[in-house]
Amino acid sequence: MKPDEVDPRSGVRIVGGDVGYADGSEQRLLDVLEAAGDRRTASDELAAHVVDWPSRYHLSRLRANLLRPLGFGAGMRVLDVGAGMGALARHLGETGADVVALEGTLDRARAAAARCEGLDNVEVVCGPVESFSDDEGFDAVVCVGVLEYAGARAGELLARLRSLTRDDGALVVAIENQVGLRYLLGYGEDHLGEPWVGVEGYLADPAVRTYSRRRLAELLGGAGFAALHWLFPYPDYKLPSAVVDQSAFDRPDAATFVDRIVGWPCSAEASQPLRLCDDRWAHRVFLDAGLGPDVANSFLVVAAAESTGVERLVDGDTAAWFFGRERSRVWLRSKRFPAVRGSGQPEVEVAPIDPGAPERRQGWLRQAYDRTETLVEGPSVEQLALEALLEGPEAVAEVLRRWRRHLAGLEGDATAEPEGSPPADHPFRSGETTRVLPSDHLDVDLSNFVVGADGALVLVDREWAAPSAVDALLVQVRALWWFATELVQHGISHPWPRHATVDELTETLGLLCGLPVSTTDVDRWRDAEARLQSKVVGEPVAQLRTALADLGGTSQFTPAVFGRLPFTVLRRDLAEATANVSVLREAVAAEQSRGAEATAALTAQRDAAQEAFEATRAHAEMLQAALADSEARRAEVERVLAEANARWEGSLSGLAARVGRRLLGLVGRR
């Protein structure tokens, strides 16, 4: 097609040739987008079509979290370079900004147009950035997941973007870190799939490459962007659940603070890991060493010619934003953690992602949170429990008992509860419930309790609430089970057998903190949890129940889990196995020695037995010969006797005849 033509199918304006980039999902997702009734950023309808990585990347509700911390809004003119299928352009349009979504591939541009349909403030243009021109300039140019494909022309691309940015405007760049934690620990490079290709400097000189923080700063500076502000999306810029501001890493408690918000810092969704060690512990070491920004998995950089351009987009009073994982639109929310300055008690702001969503309630489940929470400084119980694992079971027990004592102090008698009978559909309360916790203690996860300055535990997140008090046993089983899942799924070193399943570890953790947990208790909880998760993520109860049962049966020896274990864990396994082999070899040698002695004794016994056998056999042969001779003699005697008997019988007959004749003769004479 010629430049400046309009695609008749989508209305996309075409300003140049097609760059030809595709991941193979374009037509499938275009069909989904064109058929969808709800194409908003947080659409549940679109999220239901997530079945693989491409669909997750283009349709996930998490995509927009990358730009939520920045001050886009009405009155701004924004260029989205490499807009893909429109996920971020849609979000920018929903803020009220006037958006030009520039995409180099027509199939993708058509999908972006479908995604942004109904937003008059969004125009989709197809063509390479070199062919695109604009006389007005933009307040902000967004370049997400594009710079890495520029290769040796990265400086030229940034200079071109600078020419499209107004003097007081800013460039927003998101890209993976060449020496990010994921790549240092052996995860595959997202674009090339192989581990360490970026860490070793892209020796094969591929067309795709990422940059370190220092090198990216040099490239931006060389293009005329003198003012830089760094933000760090976790686990990466693609599907961030948290974004941390550069100021957070300057806090004296940076290791604890950032770890509390980020949790597990790496994701294997885009590439499979070949892990060297425990991701979270490695991250804490880098944080403690002051290297957190340099090894963040991804960068989100706001760059401008002058600081005023940065200040327009950046909230300088915020240290971090937390968004959480995938969930239905009605439940999406953000937590803004303040940068601590001066005196006073800092507060965390909590807000719904979609203010226009209906009442945050579905059946028995209610999302009840204050718009502000006091920021409690200190480690979470989860962090303390992970540290205690290094010391042994008793140390873990001490941490968990502290958590258990706190909750025990809040428990009440179910029969004495003034609220009356709970609703029939309340899964965390039943006729079997004897002890209860307050209705806003549905989620007593270890990460939700922080040790305050006075040493007391504080529940820092009261997001979920039930219609009445909840079963104390079930919600505590819930917390222990999810912690056990982390131990297994992340390959964390712990003092129990590696073949222990999630369910078995849950029972072990329960005993440690004085909360006996039976298999029946875990099954009861699983039924309740499936119903809870169905409300949160919108999936069928039966499907979730099966998934929870499967997860409960996994251990670190389960093949899918074992394949993700860190090299350090496998190395310890090898050392242990080697030691066991040495012990077994000694045992085998001892058994072999005893076997040789027994063999010698058996051989001697066999030889003696053989001699006795030979003597017995000779004697038997002699007896056999004697027997044969006797048999022959007996036969001869029998023959002689038979002959004698025959002669005797003959003699008797002759005698009888003679006697008879004589008698007859005598009779006749008379």
C-alpha cells in the first residue's frame, strides 16, 4: 500500500511499509478483540481468552500496571511507539490523553484499532517510526519493549524519538536489564531463549539486545535526554505486579522494604529458568549491597531534556506501587507506599483500579479496605519465617507461635457470636466451626502481618471480608498452606524431607505452632478456598478444587518442580548424595568381606560334605552290588527249590501209584 492510505478493514492510517514483526497470534487475537463486547484494560471478557503466553501478554489486566504510576491524563498528547495490539494504548486512552498508537505491522495495528474502538481520543497508525512525522510534537512518547529490537541503531531510534518529543515533554522507555537478576541467575534471555547470552555481552551479535542501567543512561543522554528518573517494575515490565521508585532503594531499610513489596522477584512466564540459586535471597543480598537498581529485571525510565519534563509524569512522593496478581476486574486495586519524608505517620493509599466498577461484593465475599492505611515499618512474619528456615525447625516454630498467639488472642467462641447464623453460602464458616476470628481476618497470610516498632504484630492488609466471623482453624490452615506452597514451588531450602508434599508440610507447620492440622482439615479448607478463589478470579469451583488438590500433592521431588530448583539446591543434594554413597560403599565393602568369609566357610563345608557324599555313594554302590548278588542267589535258590519241588511232587505221584498197585495186588491175592 502507498503511504498515507487508509486500511479499509480497520481504518488504520498507513504511513510506510510493514516492518514484518509477528508472534503468530495476531489473527487469533484480532478475532477475539473484534468479537468482544468489553475491550477495556481490565476486561474480564478478554482475560477469559488467555490460554498461552502471547494471549496473556496482549490481554492480561496486568499490562497497564506498568504505566499506572505515571501521570498520564487529559490534556496530554501521547505517542505510543510499537503499540503492538493496543494494550497500553487502550490504557492511555482511558486516562483521557490524546493518543497516537504507532505500530509497524498491519495485522497488529488492526488488532490495536479493534482494542481501542470506541475511544475517539486514540488514533492507530501503521508504519515504521522513521516514516512517521508530526508537526505538533508530543508531551510524552512511550517506547515499551521496542528499543531492544533497534540493535546497533538504538542511538538513532532514541534521537528520532527525541525529535518527536516537545521541549518540555518526556520519553518513557521500558526494557529488560541486560544484567538483571533473572539473567544473572540463569533464566533464559527473553528474546533469544538462552541463558547468559546478554550477561556475556551478546557475543554472537544478535539483532536483539538489552542494556545495563549505565549503558541505557548513556544512550538516553546521547540522544538529548539529560534528566532521568528510574522506576523498576517487578517481576518485569511485561506483567508487573509492583513498581518501585528509585527513592525506595535509598532507604536504610531498603532490603526489607523492597522485599516486602516485591516478594519473589523473578517470573518464568516469558522464559524458562536455569536457576543458580534462590531468587529472593539473592535479591536481598543485592539490595543490602546497594545494587538493587542495577540488577532489577526491567527498567521503566522517564527521560526528558529538562527536569520539568520528568516532574510532569513522576510522583515524587511515592516509593512504590503494589497491584497484586490477576483477579477479576471488580477486585483490582492499587496500593501506593509513600516516600518517607519529615515527621508524622506516613500512610499507604489504597484505591480501586477501576473506580467505575460495581459494588465490590460477590455473594458472600466483600472487598472492604480503608482508603488509607498507616505504613507500618518492619519485617513481615513471612520474612522472619523464611530467615528462620536457615536455623532449623525450632526457629521456625518460634516465629509461627508468635503469629499463632496473636491470632489466638482474637479468637472467640462460635456459639457465642452475636452476629447470629452465617449465610448458607459462607464457605469459611460451617456447623463444624468452634472457634472464630473477626470477619475481616479471612486472609491472615504470613506476609500480611508486620512486626511494628513496639514488637507487636500488625495486620496491614484487611482487604477481604466475610459476612460474619470466620472459622479460625480454616483461615490459619489457609495461611500455612500457601506458605508451604512457597517452600515447595520456589525450591526453598527447609529442614524437612524434600519429598514432603505441600499438604504434609502444612500439617508439619501446624504442629510447630501448636495448631494440629489433620488431612480432613486440609480437605475442608480446600473446598472453602476453591469457592473463595472462584469469586476472586472468576474460574469454576470444580476446576480450582482440582488445581488446589494437585498443588497440595506436589513436593520438591515432583518433576515439574525439581526442574526449577536452583543449582545451589541441586549441588547440596549432590553433596548429600555423595556422602550417602560413601557410607553405602563402606557398608557394601563390609558386607562383601562378611560375604567372602561366609563363602569360604561354605566352601569348606561343601568340600567336607562332598567327601562324605563320595564315601556314602561308594558304600551305597557296594550295598547295591551286594543286593544284586543276593537277588541273584535268591533267584537261584528259588529255581533249585522249584526243581526240587517238582521232583518231590513227581516222586510222590510215583510212590502213590506203586502203593496203589501193591494194594490192588494184595487185594487180588485174597
